[in-house]
Amino acid sequence: MNLDALFALLAKARELSGHSDYVVIGSLSILGLEDHFDVPEDMTLSNDVDCYTRDDPDRTFDLVAALGENSPWHQGHGYFLDAVTPALPTLPEGWRARLIPVSRDSLTAWFLDPNDAAISKYARGEPRDRRWIRAGIRSGVVSLPMVRSRLRGVTFLDNEESQRTRRLIEEDQAWCDRSVS
């Protein structure tokens, strides 16, 4: 997936909804840096664009039939819009202020900061999330000290999610330490 493909999807979403501002979360939020950074392939493997309309998040769900999984768009392009809400991911305080805006053709996509996205991925803890995080660490776009500093401002679903997140961060710190030595 790349930024051009993402903006093609958002252009179709604008055509259908009238909205021109979208917040992109999840794996493909890394595309917000594509114009200035050589994004590792392991960070762009997803075929679903987790996003919502910035001004009316619930409106995004109206786009699923035309642009969502198994839609005509998905069948024709190989990727799709996954409608989400701002409340879905586990994110630290202040994440909205750190969104990275990218504008093209009167459309603006607001992308999660990679360290904020990493916290959400640690909270979920799936193997594909770990691959994304480690690619980010290797490339220098995800910083474990920054991730740790933002943990203070995270409201986790429960104690289990909090403990898993912290354990996985420590595992990645050990992985980094082994890689350096």
C-alpha cells in the first residue's frame, strides 16, 4: 500500500460522503510519512485503511457497502476502507494534537504519529503488530523511550491490556539490546 492508493480511496470516499478530512489510524497511518521517509515494507502490508471522517466519524460507516471489505472497490483494487471510530484504538493523551496532516487535491488525511500507533499495536499484541513495530524500531521511526514516556497518558481497557503492553515493550527493548551488542 502507498499514499497514492490511499488518496485514491479517500477521493472516492469524498465523492460518496462529501467529507474531505479523514483520520487514518492503524498500520497504514505510517503512510503519513511517505513523502519524507522511506517507509519499510513491513509497515505497509495491510490492505485495510482504518479511518473515519474527521468531522463526523459515524458517517464513515455509510461508506462500507461501496468501499469496505468485499465491496466493489475492494474487489477492483485489492484494498478497502475499514470504518472505525476515534474510540477504537488504545492511544495516549494528546494523540489528536500529534496527528500528521497530508493534503492532496483538496483532501486531507490526518495520520497517527508512529509512536502513538505503536502503543495501540502493543496493546493489541498480535504478531503482525509486532512485525510493524519492529520494522519501525529498525528504521528509527518508532522510539521505545518515546513510547514508554507516553504510556503514562494511556487509559487501557483493563489491567491485562496494560500488563501485556508493558511486557511487549520490555521484550522489544531486550530485542534491541541484543541487536546492538
